[in-house]
Amino acid sequence: MPFPFFGDSKSTIAQLLSTLPQQGRVEWIGLRPARREPMQVVAEAEAEADRHLRGDHARPRPGGKRQLTLMQHEHLGAVGGFLGQAGELIDPARLRRNLVVSGLNLLALKNRQVRIGEDVIIEITGECHPCSRMEEELGAGGYNAMRGHGGLTARIVQGGPIRVGDLVQAIAPKEANQD
């Protein structure tokens, strides 16, 4: 029996890209109160539509693509392994991202809208590449350990509370909702 998606390669890829039934979970939330200040770890934060997380020093312009940063929980161990700390998770506060999410491949959500909890909707806009600060924070090799594991950036489409434990799930593409 042939693979059910064989046929038009465009529809095959489109169908594969839109199939993401897994749900993730917010594991950690951090706010950067000021430039170069230690992260403030919180159990809940308020996402402000087309702005940022309230209490975070970042002040992106309206429509900006870097209003929120996300990190894959599963990558914390990979970065630790690359730094010779096999089996150890890197403390997310050291990486300066806003959210750490488990159970869902965030990169698969690039250019898609995502619901967090009941109210918040974000749009994943791109990769969040590491900066030279990772050498300071993680030691020699920190920048290269983070390459490919720096997380993603997002725009906040609809605001509301984000809590540790909230579900994170892809919103079906508009094309899938039209019948």
C-alpha cells in the first residue's frame, strides 16, 4: 500500500507541515528587568498584545518580530552536553529567554500561530540566535554550544496571562479550516 501522502509534492509537504497534534507545556518563565540584570523567575506573566511580557525590559516596536523569546526545554540538556556537562540541564535563566517549553518541537511552529494557555496567541517569527554573551555566561564554547539551540522569537498577537504549566499548541492554519 503506497504512503497516503504520495502524489503532488506541494500538497504532501503542506500536509506534513500542518500536522502537529502534539501539545507542549510551559516549564519556566523569566523576565529581564533591566539590561544585564539577573533574570527574574516567575510563575506567571502578562503578555501584552503587540508589545512584550509586562516587567520585561525589552521594548520592541509594534509589529516587531522579537516581542517574546522561547526556548526548547529538551535543548537545555543538549547545551549542557556540548559544554561537557552531560546529563545536566543548563539553568534557563542563564540563557535569557522568556519561556521554556517542553513536549513540542518549537522549530516546527516557525511562521505559525500558537496558543498558550486559554488566552494568549503568539506567532513564531524566527530563530533566536545566540549572542557573544553566551561565552560570558556559559564559558569557553558557550556560543557554539547554543548554535541551533538558541530558541525562537515571536510576536504577541493576543495578550493575556501565561502560567507555568499552561498548554502550548499550534493553531490550525486558515487553509485547514476552510471546507
